[in-house]
Amino acid sequence: MKIQVNNAVAYAYTGTKPLVETQPTAVFVHGAANDHSVWALQSRYFAHHGWNVLALDLPAHGQSEGALCTSIESLANFVAAFLDQTKIKSACVFGHSMGSLTALQLAADRPDVVAKLGMIGAAVPMAVGDALLDAAANHEEKARQMIVDWSYAPASQLGNNHKVPGAWLPGGNLALMRRMARGVLHNDLHACKTYTNGIEAAKSINLPTLFIVGERDMMTPPKAASAAIDAINGARVVRLQEAGHSMLSEAPDACLKAMWEFANTR
């Protein structure tokens, strides 16, 4: 679906299903230099099993237009505006990587609209090395390669974890990042690095929260989520032993299982 948000076209994938007022809603927020397609399995499953789905393209990503959001706070404001435009009053919000920070800030800013919070591949704060940030500014292809080198567990680099013969997960990630306009990757990484409100936001959260952690994650190592986990009372943690940072594709079934059970637990 495409709607006007902040005077620009904004897109969300709905799993090919119309929004139904009587159904619960799941919102999916992607990471840096990605788009809604990273949630392909999870969003379609929810949509075809009784949920409304909004897998967003953030501004200047995928099919959404408008200016880039330069901070996590402005990304959260965009998601809030999208939900207000679609008259969604309550949602289970999942975010991956940069999207997890966006979902966290949204939950802190708008507890009226976030019923449950799912953080996948999260680090609070989210450290971004100067070498990666410099490469994103001046040598984008080098930065993309650095990201895929660090985003996948060793078995995933070889395709051993994928059910489709011949599928190359790092290559798919590279192709997706290459579709983004120049500057998007640097903008997103900078927004993650400069987000300093994460722990305070986490301390304000008083709603069911799920963390999905990849034990082989080198982009956002498991220990980098510890402070946020400790700050949120009763946070649930699912640890995927053989997954790295790109766990949505490395361990799609395990991610879906954890997300589905969490979303449907009362």
C-alpha cells in the first residue's frame, strides 16, 4: 500500500492482504540500507494467518519517497505518522538492527500505539566503527562488503544454513544494499551511531518485549543488547545459537517461530 506521510509517498507491504479493522496488526521495521523485503517470510506468514501487516519502507528506502531521516528519533516519528495515517490504534512492532532502535524509540514515545515490542539484532547503544562509517561515506562498495562479512555466521557465508540449494545469502544482501541511492547507507549508520537515548528509552518501556539474539552476531554482539534487556522489566530473550546478524534470512523459521509465539501470547 502507498499513502501520503509527511507530504511524501510512503510504502508498506501488507502481505497481499487488505487491512481488516477487527484483526491485530504487526508492524515490521527494516535495518540500514534495507527495505521491507527482508521480512518476506515473517510478514507473509502473519498476513495469511489473521494479522494485518505493515512491513514499512522507511523514507528514501525501497518504494518510499521523501527525505532521509537523519536520526532514530525522526525514524520513530515517521513510523508513528504512518500508523496515525492508517488509523492503527495498537500494534505489535518488530524491528531489525536500525529498525530495532526505531521500534524502541517509538515504544517510548508512543506507548498508546505499541502493544508489544520485538527487537531483533539489537545493540543499545549501537556502536558503528569509524572505519565502516568512513567507508560508507567514501567507498560504499567496500562498506557493503564489510557489512556482509560481519553479518553472517560462517556456515551462512557458505550457504549451509539455507534450504534453497545454491542460494547465497551475502550476495542477496549485497544486491539489496546496491539498490539504495548513494548516501543512504552512511546516513543510516550515522543515525545508529549517534543515537544516545536508547537506555533511557528502554527504562521507560512497560510492555511485553522480545529480544532475538544471534549468538554468532558480529555486527551487534549478544552482549551489546544486555543493558537494554536488563532495563526492560520482564523482557523475553530468544537466542539463536548458529545465527549471525542477518538472522531473518539465516534462521528464518526460528525467527518466525519466536515472533509468532510472542505476538500471540496474552
